[in-house]
Amino acid sequence: MSKVIGYLSNNRAYMRYDVCLSQGYPMGSGVVEGACRHVVKDRMEGTGMRWCVAGAQAMLDLRAIHCNGDWKAFQQYRITTETQRLYPYRWQVRRLYRKTA
């Protein structure tokens, strides 16, 4: 019990729940749990789904991008980086082609 009292005493300044509630911040874990269910559970726990760690992480990364509204920007980034990876000398070919045309 003394550990709990010490913890609460030492962190009293961070426990201004009245201020947070008056500013509209949610208290409790319901909001976080709802977001986890929306982002993770609904996508990952479908009937018959099995995931390896790498595959699950890749899916969660994509799901987070989608849920944050960053899908179009991500697609543009992916196209740009994959084009650079697959065709690293593309700019040189274009420059040579312009000189001969």
C-alpha cells in the first residue's frame, strides 16, 4: 500500500482529471479499446484468417495508413520509390533520348 501511496503522491501533478475532463479529453480506456478494435481486431480476426508476425505487421501498417486518411499520399510515395528502385537509371536514359530526338 505504501508503494501505491508513494506513486500517487509523486505523480499528483499529472493527475488533473478535472482539468482534462473540462477540456473534453476522454478519461479511461474505452476510446483506446474502441480504436484498437476498429483498426486491429476487425481486420485481423476474420473467419479462417491466420497471420505470421511479418504479414500481420504489414497489414496493420497499411490499415493505419488507410484509417488516417493517408492512402493517396502513401500510394504516390510507393509508386515513386518503387520506380526509383526498379529503374535506377531511368533519368539517364531519358536524358540520352532527349539528346538524340
